[in-house]
Amino acid sequence: MTDMDDSEAPRQRQGIQSIEVGSRLLRALARNGRSMMLRDVARTAGMPAAKARRYLVSFMRMGLVEQDANTGRYDLGEFALELGLASLARLDPVRAAGPVLDDFCERIGETVALAMWGNHGATCVRWVEAGGPVTITLRTGVVLPLTSSATGLAFAAFYRSPYLKKMLESEILATAQARGMAPDDVLASLTEQLDEIRRHGLSRASGSVTPGINGFSAPVFDHRGHMVAALTSLGIIGNFEMDWDSPMALATREAAATLSRRLGYRGVPGATPRADELLAATLEAVAGDGRAS
């Protein structure tokens, strides 16, 4: 008889049940966000206080949990922090996005892509083609405009970068010249558009970059609440519904939220005050530069 192979299904493996039970206490402490009394952590974990205390004593010996000597409250310990930091250091958005993109593409039957901020702006780093009768192809490394593409608009609304202001200013001036408009008018229109994007938690664009192609794009956040990528869906006009509450919009937000959770984010995508504050400051600076020039 051979040893059990590591590739066997998890349901065929035998584990240590007491460890699995005890982990409920660690999850309770992690999700609460602050230290807890014994009765509270036990209730949250769904076990008697006496049983919870025995587990907590062992966790304290391991450094996973610590107890305040004055208040008696329990919290995560130094070893828990060490494990968390080690896990975060191993996170790679592109690698983590692989299965999310595959599932997303299969779910909606459309081409999907992941973009990250590069030296020249919002850059496509990975894409999955749906393989339908009409092919939508992207090129890895292509840089997408901030003010006219769904992907670029997601970055314009949520991303924080010292280079964002310069890129936005350049595109606003170019758009104003092309349309024969005043830069302030272009800025005012963009401000309203970005406000709408933040309210809905994703951006959209129709035929603005590639004729005949619609797109949604949602921000992906890391454990700090910072946008690190944009997840985009693309489809042919007529077959790709563009309503904010359409199934395609919902699927795009959900896929981005799934990837955000895998990167350690525990907030609400699309509702990051720091992103709003940065955008307000960015747009104000752009408007000031435009009036001064």
C-alpha cells in the first residue's frame, strides 16, 4: 500500500479536528478588528467559554493570541502578525487573478482582462479570450487612456499615484483641443463622470477606444485598501448590456471583489474615502493648472 498522494481530493484526507475547531477562535478575533472578552470570542466562535479558554491558552503559548493582563481581553499575538505579513509578502495580483479571470470569463462568456498601473499608465497585463464567433483581442502591455476607456476610468476614479495628475491633465487638454472646448468644461464633465463611477463601484465605456466594443471595469484593492489593479469585461455592442445594474455589471463587480478578498481586502470596493480625497485633490490641481496656463 502506498502513502496518500498530496493530489488526492481534500475530502479523502484526514485532518486534526481540534485544530479546525480552534481556528474558529482565531477567525473570530481576526474579523472583530479589536480585542475581545472571553465570553464574546467564545460566543462568536460558537463554543462554550470553558472550552474556548483552553484553546486560547494553547494559542497564547504559541504566540498566536495574547491577553491583556489588566483587562483580560484577548487579541491576536505576534506570531499571528508574523504569519499575516509573510502571507501578504507572497501575494501577487497577477498570479492570484488567474483563476478569477478564468471563472469570470466562463461565467459571462466574454473577453476579460486585468490591468495594473505601469510606468506609462493603466497597462493590460493579462487577458482571457471568450472564444466566441467574434474575437476581441487585447495585447499584453497596451496602455489604455484614462478618460475614455473603462479600464482607464477605473484608475482615474480610484487609483492613487503621483503621476496620475499629470496624465489626467495631459488627456484633458488633448480632449479640449480635439473637441474645441475649454479645459475647465472638459474637467467638469469628467468630474461628474468619475463621481458616478465611484457611486456604482465600477466604470463603463462604449465604443470610445475600439469601435463596436463595450466594457465595464472594476477596481481591485489590496489589504491596505489601495487599488492595485482593474478587472475589465469586454463585449460587442448589442450583445453586451451597459446598464449599471445589468448582470454584466454585477458580475464584473463580484469578480473584482473576489480578487480583492484574495489580496486581503476586507472593506467595501468602491467606497474608499482615501481614493475620493485623492481624486478631489487631483482634479482641483488639474483645474488650477489649467486656469494658470
